[in-house]
Amino acid sequence: MTASASVAAMEMADDGQQRIVLVTGPSGAGRSTAIHTLEDLGYEVIDNMPLSLLPRLIEGPPLTRPLALGLDVRNRDFGTDALIEVIDRLAARDDMSEQVLYLDCDEDVLVSRYSETRRRHPLAPNEAALTGIQRERELLAPIRARADILIDSTALTPHDLRAEVEGWFAPREGRTMGITVHSFSYKRGLPRGLDIVMDCRFLRNPHWDKLLRGKDGRDPAVDAHVAADPRFEAFFAQIAGLVGFLLPAFRAEGKSHLSIGFGCTGGQHRSVAVAERLAKTLAADGWPVSKRHRELERRAATGDVAGLVASRQESIA
């Protein structure tokens, strides 16, 4: 067993749970690079495993190492509903700790990567690569919405992507704590697994400005509107200060991942703006940060035009 494998095994044994990482995402977004990185970190890796065999695997005796499973549309019997069912089954078990790692990429870059390699897309072997890419993104949208960690590889080299995965999954001695910052609507309830929750509903609401109503919190005009609230500066300073104080303490305690949520009425303006600001602040301080805007992703997944525009703006930013 390698040194990385040994440390990974000890890390698993510390909390007594079998750790499983489900790695997925559109073809060409870097899933293979992520899988190979996890293997080098000491994970037991199984790539392209049929979903029908997963129940037998998880019901069997526990492994001595964390497990990473590579899943994509080329898997035999792959289906969105079947994969979500697997995620739900794993999440319900006390003896397992599951995470969904989703590798994403801008559509134009995926087309360019297919063009460079002259590969055919698995969902469009006799059509243009763009057709297959669009089909696959639509198919995987519900899985993307359930991801615990989302890495956008649009602007990343393979070396950069490897470093990003290592930042999230390297054994504790070589890893800083990973952070996911969420935005959400209170109307739809809290996202699962949040460690810290902040309510942004007291801030100025851009919804009442007709020029801002159709935009979201990543838009500079919306961000400026929210930040113009006389209470915003003190609110954000205290949040950033509290989180900055807590992160080293959580890391020293052995926590490997922290989820921070910001909620507002619709999950479109105020919570998104504050989540974006905190994510930028933490990233500037050297913490690995993933952002999840649940309501914007949900709108994109259901074909809402504004949601699709918002999603595309995020991938380009």
C-alpha cells in the first residue's frame, strides 16, 4: 500500500464510515483526470461500473480504502433516476459518507476539445459533437443539481484540474478544508447538509426594481443594489469575520468540508450576491471554494430561459 493509500485508509477508519465519491459530469469535462487523481491519492477506483452492480458493492464487506466510482452516460444501464436513487440510498446510510463530484465545462470549450481530439460524442456518434453535448447536459442536469462539489474545468489545464481535485480530496495532512457556499430560497427549504445558515431577507430586495428583477445576484448591478443597503457593510464584515475565525478551528478539529448557506425569499438576488462575495473573500484567503446556487441551477435544469442565461454567465465568469 502506498503512503497516500495508507493515510487515506487511516482517515476512513477514524470516523468508521466507508467513504464513497461518485465522479460524474459531461464527456470531455475532465472526469478521467479526476478519477486518476483520486487513484493516486489512495482511493480504490472503479470506472464505468454498471449501476445495477452498485447495490451489491455497497452491501458487501467494507473496503480498507475510500472508494471512487466513475459514472457517465457510457455506463451500461446508466439513467438519471437510477443514479439519484443510488445517491439517496448512500445518503441514508449511517455507515457511509458519500459525496457527488461533478465536473462541468462551458459548452463551447467542450466542442473545441472534441474537435481537437476528433472523438465522436457517445450520444451523437453520427452527428455533430454539439448535438451530443447538449443532449448530455440536459440528461445530467438533475445530477448536477445534487452535486456536493462542482468543479468547472472550462479554464483549467489538466494540471490545474488535478490540483483542484487534490485540494478537495487529499489526505488531511496535505489538504486544507474544502468549503461550499450555497444560495437558496426559503420557500423551497434548506439545502441538505448545511453547517452554517444565514438569512439575507432583511436586505434590500432587487425584485422590486423592474430593471433588476430578471437578473440575479451575480450581476454587478444587483450586487451593487444589495450592497447599498446601509446594513450590508456591517453584516458582511461580521459574517466574513465569523467564518474566518471558525474555519481554522474546524480544520484543527479534523473537519474536511464545511457547507455555508445564504437564504432569501426567491434565492435569486440577495442570497446569491452575498454567497458570491463570501466565496470570493474565502478564495482570496486561500481556501478551496465551490459555489452552488440552487434555485438558479433548478431553473436552468427545467429549461427556464432566465435560468439558462444565468447558468451560462456563471460558467463564463
